Amino acid sequence: MGSALRRMQRAYRPVQNFNVEERAFKEISRDKPTPAPVHPGKMKGIMDEIKRDPDLLTKGKLDPKTLENMSKVFLTSHGDNPVVKSIKKDLPTDRRGHEEYPYGMDESVVVPPGKASMRQLLDLLSNHQSKPRDFTADKLAAEYKLDIVDVRNVLEYFKPFQLHVPKKKEQPKLPPLKYLQKKMDDIKN
């Protein structure tokens, strides 16, 4: 699809660039568009302001006397001037990246009641796995301030310490011709 689009662009380019200068000069010589008229409500407000203060049109310009007075203004301060210290930090010399978190994410310092961090969950599971009679679901729920139903579900379904390795089917390696002959026999049967 991309190559077809490129071919179409190559074919279109001469047509696009045909008579460019004349079209550009025609666009430049065209009269500039006139701005849209001011809304009557806004124009009425402007005219009312001008009627109230006729000098409004000349207020934007400063007269020479004002400029002269402004050049005579000086600012003096009294009291102690605070010393501003510029803090220049050296660039880091250690090029190692940021430290990795032990569980792949930043752990919160404060864990609200009814919730548990990853570290707490793994501690809970390891305690229960090492001594299931001492660390029952009820005791763990009380210790970590969790709901007992949630603790039971975690103990039953969350199994990070178990490793499941799928069984491999052992097939003897056959030479290529015998392998093909076996496949042909399987197809016939």
C-alpha cells in the first residue's frame, strides 16, 4: 500500500508544481480581505466610553513631561540586603541508573488498614507456609488488619512460591527420511 501511495505522489508532483510562480503572484496581487465588522453592541460600548472621556484616544501615548519625570525617579532601599548564595551542584559522577525496587515498584510507607503492601503479603504467605498452625488466617488477619475473607482467599489462591514446569514430551530424534516415512504412514492410517 505504501509503495502505491508513493508512486501516486510522484505522479501528482508535476501537476502540483505546474505554473507555481504565476499562481503565487496572482495570490499576492489579490486585494487583502477586509476585517469583519465590529459587532454593533461592542461598537456602542466603545462609542459610549469615548463620549465619557474624549481624551481616551490620546491616553495611550505618553507626553514628554511624563517621560522626563519618569527618568528622575530613583529607588533606594533601607535595611540589610540579604546575601543571595548561588548553589552550584556538581554533576553526578556515578553513571549507574536509579536503584531498583525489590518488588518492581515503589512501596508506600503508610499502608491504610484493610490493605496490604506486596512486602506484607509475601511475609504473610511465608509465615503461613513455614508454620501453618501458628499463623492461621484469623491470626494473620488480626496482625495485618485485613478482612479475614480476603486473607483466606490470598492463602488459597495466591501462590507465588510454587513453580509449575510443564512436562516435555520426549520424542526420539529420527533421521529426516525415517521421520518423513513415519509421517506418511500416519497420514495413510
